[in-house]
Amino acid sequence: MLVIALGADYDLDADGGEIAFDLFLGVPKHVAPVVLHNSGLTVDGWVPVDFFTLETSHRDVYALGDCTSVGTPKAGVFSEGQAISAASAIVARARGGEVQRYDGSAACYLEFGHDQVARVDIQFMHGQPPHGALSGPQHDLLVQKADFGSSRVRRWFGRDWVSY
Ligand SMILES: Cc1cc2nc3c(=O)[nH]c(=O)nc-3n(C[C@H](O)[C@H](O)[C@H](O)COP(=O)(O)OP(=O)(O)OC[C@H]3O[C@@H](n4cnc5c(N)ncnc54)[C@H](O)[C@@H]3O)c2cc1C
């Protein structure tokens, strides 16, 4: 089994031309890594996958995150949910059991300063218009946001926050 999670590269040559600016905050156009194009896995520039299981058109080959055309925004919070579904699909193939189908939902925190944090819960369900809800800004979401970050560090690196 293969899981492709190569992210996206920047196409720095796209959209040439010059822009006059005092302060410019720009995000370059994203493209799938060239190795994926060369492998023949891309369609219209991205790797198509089954929305619910993240399996590609090739059996036992999964792709997730920024390199896919799964239909959710290219953000880590969505990649994380996709990884959980792909992992559960692989476990189900190997041992049987339920697949935790991807549901396109994620949450994002917004800092307002003065210890005020808001949270957006949003869902991009396959075939349906996206919908979301805003909570806050409020103080208790500051604690929740800190826990969101530290729980990932603990899970991924097996330890609490340290200064890197
Ligand atoms: C400045 C910035 C801020 C962001 N802030 C947020 C945020 O606040 N919240 C949020 O949810 N998302 C955020 N994102 C988006 C988030 O980082 C991406 O959506 C997420 O990391 C995508 O995960 P991924 O696993 O698909 O790819 P990546 O995390 O990009 O991982 C791909 C990996 O594959 C490796 N790779 C690529 N090609 C090859 C190769 N040929 N061989 C071997 N390895 C290879 C790369 O080195 C990389 O480690 C931000 C992105 C940027 C750039």
C-alpha cells in the first residue's frame, strides 16, 4: 500500500508581470510536485481521490493533502482529517472493520489579541455547498487553541512544547 502526501510546490513563474505596491502579501500559485505529474497520477494538475477514503484510481494507492483535488481547502487541518480516513481505510483493508469516512470538516482558530480567540468550524461536504459557524472571539478559546497546538506536538513528536 502506498500513501502519497507530497504537498504542493509553488509555481513562481506563473502570473508574470509586475505589480506596484508598498506592502505586498502574496501566495504564489500552487502546483502538485513534478514527480506526481511525471508518474501520470495527476488529472488537471492534481491527484484525484475518492472523497471518502482518499484512495486514488489505483487500488491500495492513497493520496491526501495539498497534492490532491479532493475538494477541501489546502490546509493542514484538512490534511489531518484526510490522513485519519486514509489510515482507517488501510486498516479496514488489512483487518476488516469500519472505514472512518472523510467528511471534509475542520476547525481554525483566529487570534484577536487581548487574549481573545475565535474559532471557525467549517465543512466542505462532497457535493454540497460549504457551511461553517463562527464562535467567539472569547477568552476560553485561547486555552482550547493552546491545547490544539500542544496536543499535536505531543502526538507527532511524543513530547510537550519545547523551544526548538
Ligand atoms: C506559511 C503557511 C502557513 C500555513 N498556515 C496554516 C494554518 O494556520 N492552518 C492550516 O491548517 N494550514 C496552514 N498552512 C497549510 C498547510 O501547511 C498545508 O496545507 C499542509 O502542510 C499540507 O499538508 P501535506 O501533508 O499535504 O503537505 P506538506 O505538509 O507540504 O508535506 C509534504 C512533504 O512531502 C515532502 N516532499 C515533497 N516532494 C518530495 C519528494 N519528491 N520526495 C520526498 N519528499 C517530498 C516535503 O518536503 C514535505 O515534507 C500553511 C501553509 C503555509 C505555507
